[in-house]
Amino acid sequence: MALPYFKAKFALSYTQVSAIALLQNLTSSVIQPVFGYYSDKNHRPWLMAAGCAVSGLAMLGSLLAPNYYILLLCTVVSGLGIAAFHPEGAKTVNRLSGAGKGKGVSMFVVGGNAGFALGSLFMGFLLTSVPEGMFWLYLIPFLGISIPLYRMAMTLPRPESKAAGLGDLKCLISVPLAALLGVVLVRATVSAGISTFIPLYYVSYLSGNAVYASWLLTVFLAGGALGTLCGGILSDRYGSKRIMLWSILPISLLLVLFQSMSGVWVFIVLALASAFLSAAFAGGLVLAQCMMPGNVGMASGLTIGFSVGLGGMGVLLLGRIADLWSLPLVFDLLAILPVVGFVCTFFVRDVVREREPQISLETK
């Protein structure tokens, strides 16, 4: 939601704005497997609280940055805080969820999506309704959650299992895992593209109201939260691969309809597109964790982080396309990508469903 603010404040091009989004995605996402690997080797639950606090402080710094380069530096620090939080958080959720891992992981992701939705609305309010000297209010949610999160993290028992070494990790790389990460990559590219360019489309391209754009982004993110929760529950019941197949193609149709909609239908289409985009995320994360049982933190970093970060790289290319041609063309391209994800899904193995009969036989 801050991208239009940065664009106007520093007179940035679409490519420069996309570079901010790219840098945020790379530092907050691509590096996550590294944090996940070392989290698996050594129990570091305090990273959840520390990452949350650092990201909030750096985000405030980006709002107050005097120039574009300080803004980029704050973006990097904020991203590293986010990268430190997620692998440890997802690993903890995996341990505490028991048999209903899809539901547990979906609730974890829903919390993040709901935070983004409320955060974008809060950011829109700060940027349009309060003076710059009051931007420190943005810190309140971060500090309010970091303290109890640290206290909770310190009560967690040390895991008994040991992480696999780098040599063992090579044996885990397979076509099904690569296909799964490809599906996550496609969904992440579409999601990052929409969340980046929706505010720019309405504020900078159509010269619309920033508050209206913030509501659109909030509805998009809230729809993702609902889709993640429902998708996680359905993945436990019907299988993650089946949910992936059912949910990906409708995204293309909804994005084709998006630019021709007006009024309340814009909100409905965005909410549905976000719900379908997010429906398979929790199941995909659980699948990756099952494919890498000795490195659950790293598996979490690969899905939540690495693939999502690579999806962010597509945002830079889309920004260049918007500069050279037009912003509406970006949404046309985003409508094509789900077809690629649909093809990748056929190569994914649902290892969770395959193990269920084996577990049932062992318990008899």
C-alpha cells in the first residue's frame, strides 16, 4: 500500500517501484531456506519475536526515509526480519498441529494474511490521514506481538529429531518437489503482481483515490486469508494435489473479468481470485515438509520463502512491461500464468495421501 506513496514522494518510475517490491521479496523470501536450514540444526525459537520486531522498525524507517537509497536499505533490513520469522514459525506450527497439519498451517498463514490485510488498511489510513510525525504509530502492532511471542517461544521444548546434512538434502531433490515449487512460484508471481499493481493501477494509472485502492488491497488479502483456511481444511480431507488442480484455472477467468468489472463486482472478483490463489498454499507447505522430514524449517523456507521470492522477481519484469507498454497489459499476462501452474500440478505427488494407508497398516 506504501508503493504509491513512495512513487509520488521520490518521483519513481514503475521499474523503480517494482525494484522495491523485488528487493523486499528477495530479502524476505529467497533467503528463507538459509534461516530454515540453520533453524533445523539449532533450536532458535527467539527468531520469531526478533524477526517481527526488526521488520516493524525497518518498515517505519522506510516511511521516514529521506531518499530512495535509504528506502532500499530499510527494505532489505525489513525483509531479513521477515525471513528470520517464517521458517521457525512454520516449523513450530508443524510440531504443534498433530494430525491436522493442513488446518494448523492454514491458520498460521491466515494469521499472516489477516495481518497484511489489516496492515494495508492501517497503512492507507496513516499515509492519507496523519502527519509524518505520527507514522511511529505503525510500530504498535509489531511491538505488541513481539513481547508475548518471545515469552511463548522460550517455553517450547527442544525438538528431538536432528536435521539432515547437506549431502542428505541432495537426495531429497526430485521432480515432484520441483513441480511443487513451480506451482508455488506461479501462484506467488500472480499474487505478488496483483498486490503490487492493484494500488498503482487505481491510484497512478486511473488517478483514483488511495483509500479506495487500500480497500481493494485489503479485500484481496482478506480473500486470501479465507481461501487459505478453507484450502487447508479441504487439503486434509481431499488431498493437497486435488485442491491444487481444482483451484488454479478459475484464477485465469477471474483476472480476465477483472478489468471489465466496476462497482462492487471489482471487490467480489478480487476476493474470489485471492481465495483460489491461496487455497493450495497450506497443503503445498505440508507436502514440502513431508518430502523433507529431516529439514522441516528448510522446507518451510523453500515454499513460504524461496519460491515466493522468485515470484517477486517476476514483478520487476512486469513493472518493465508496464513502463514500456501499459499497466493493463500486466493483468493480461497474469491471467495466463495459472495455466502454467495447472500443467506443473500433474507432476506433483501427494505424499501425505500415499502414506495414509501405510500408517493405517502399521497401527493395526
